[in-house]
Amino acid sequence: MSLIDKHAFESRSHSGCSNSDYRLCRTICCGRFGVEDDELLDFYFDAADLSRHVFVEQGTACPLCGATSFSYEEVEDFGQMPAEWKWAAPGDV
């Protein structure tokens, strides 16, 4: 189960598509958090301003620290979810 609720996220972001699913992720380069839209390949890196996102493709630099080796891993433990992203958690987590 994803830590990000599709309806809550899309209500704030005004983006996504019918096939979009969202994953809370931690960057490998700097250990910071963002949300990935796994269908559109967007990475949202500012929980307070969802207009701040990047399209993830090979060679994309980390929008948080600038590292050219930008990659991330999904976070599946609610206990690791930072406070600024908790508004997007499903009600049953």
C-alpha cells in the first residue's frame, strides 16, 4: 500500500492522470523526500508547493541538492514519513 493517497494528492496538485499512482520516495544522493507520479514520471519535491516538480528522465539532476546521479527509493514505512508530507497519507495509515 502506498503512503500517498491518490485523491488527496491530486486535489492539491491539480495534476496526474487516471493511471497515476504516487509513491513517497527518499533520494539516494541527499536523503530528502519527494513524491513520484509513476505514470507521468514527475517527481514532486516541495510538499508546500506542488507546482515544484521535475520530469524524471536519464540525466535529470536532483532538484534538491543538484547531484547528477539523481535516483530515489520508495519509502513504505509510515514512521519514516516526514511531517510535511503527512497531509497526503491515506486516512487508514
